[in-house]
Amino acid sequence: MKLAFIGIGNVGFAIANNLQQKGYEILVANDNPESDSVKKALDSNPLFSVLPLKEAVDMAEVIFLATPFKANEGILASLDFQGKPLVDCTNPVGPGISHGLESSISGAEQVQEWAASARVVKAFTIYGFENFSNPAYLKAKESPVMFFAGNDEKAKSKVAATISDSGFYAKDVGSLDQALHLEHMTLLWVKMVRRDGHHPNFMWRYLE
Ligand SMILES: NC(=O)c1ccc[n+]([C@@H]2O[C@H](COP(=O)([O-])OP(=O)(O)OC[C@H]3O[C@@H](n4cnc5c(N)ncnc54)[C@H](OP(=O)(O)O)[C@@H]3O)[C@@H](O)[C@H]2O)c1
């Protein structure tokens, strides 16, 4: 299956590199193939292809958005997603590691407004990028959880497959408005790890 990545920095590369090793075809979507992050990604994994944004979106079955939140409106405005799943991995972050939209609306719902032709699914955000390349722990009997949220069941089932193939337990937490709470989980993780020094490979597990 072809996956397009808009943004191939810390987050995009870790997810893409993991999924390429599981058999997915990775299309790096960037109009500037000479950008630093694209060159670095290709040096690390020459099996990625680079295509202009529109072309990559046209060819892919699922598109991942892993860009700085403030860049999203400009990037998404010109793209026609033809109803495909758009995985929102981005987070609006404000001063003092606060929610960048003051918790009035989730970043994912804002992304859905900007990318009206896509079916947005929030996923791959509740941890730092260190955990996206390989979430396996030798001593763990169960996989760490990856929560995801979205309004379209078909889109969610495609994204759930990429989450499971990445090595996580994929747990659907409901409709896209739940993304606000996932974004707060991200802020919790970021404050614990980046501010307070907890281990960057700490993750959560779902027990029922
Ligand atoms: N870092 C984490 O641990 C983490 C964890 C979860 C979620 N997130 C969220 O994930 C997103 C990406 O974070 P990151 O750490 O991966 O950032 P990063 O390493 O700085 O990578 C950003 C990527 O976005 C691309 N980009 C930037 N501006 C663009 C534009 N105007 N048009 C097209 N592409 C553009 C960059 O490409 P160029 O090289 O061409 O500029 C680069 O590939 C952010 O929203 C962040 O909040 C981060």
C-alpha cells in the first residue's frame, strides 16, 4: 500500500521508516526535493520515493501530516484529498507547552476544516517521535497503546492497520472531537519527558 508523508522530519521519518520495513511503499510529499529533511530521510532510507505534494496525494491511499502546526493551513489549502484518510500527527503547541488553540477546538478539527476533502484521523501524537520507529519492548507481553480518533469508520480502519503494523495496540477512542483530549495527552507526555526528565521511551498500555 502506498503512504504519502507531508513532513518527513523527526515524526514523519520515524513512522515512515517503521512502516516501510513492514512492506508499505513510502512517498515523501514535498515540492522541494532539496530540503534538508528530505535529503536526510533519503540518506537514511533510500527506498523512499520523493514526489511533488499533489502527485503524492493523488497516488497514496493514506496521507500522513507531520508538519509544524502553523504550516498546515498553507499546505492543505491547495490539496484535493478525494476523500482519503489524512492522519493528523501534528500538535498545536502554545506558550509554556499549553494547547496552541487554547483548548477551544482540537488541532485535528481545525485540520479537518482546512482539508475538507479529506477524512481526518488523529493518531501518532500521544508520544514523542522516539517511540514511533519501534515501540516493542523485550519484556512487555502486550504492546503499548496508540489511541486514534476520527469521524469516518472506513478511514479509521485503514489508519488502524498502519498503527497495528507499526507495533502498537490500536484503540479507537471515538469521534474527531476526542482529538482535543489526545492533544492534551501529548502535552502531558511532553511536559513529563521534555520538561521534567522522564524517560523518552515511556508509553501507555490499554488494560480492560
Ligand atoms: N517531535 C515529537 O516528538 C512530536 C511528537 C508528536 C507530534 N509532534 C508534532 O508533529 C509535527 C512535526 O514535528 P517534527 O518534530 O517531526 O518536526 P520537524 O522535525 O521539524 O519536521 C517538520 C517537517 O515538516 C516539513 N515542513 C515544514 N514546513 C513546511 C511547509 N510549509 N510545507 C511543507 N513541509 C513543511 C519539514 O520539511 P522541510 O525540511 O522541507 O522544511 C519537515 O519535513 C509537529 O506538529 C509536532 O507538534 C511532534
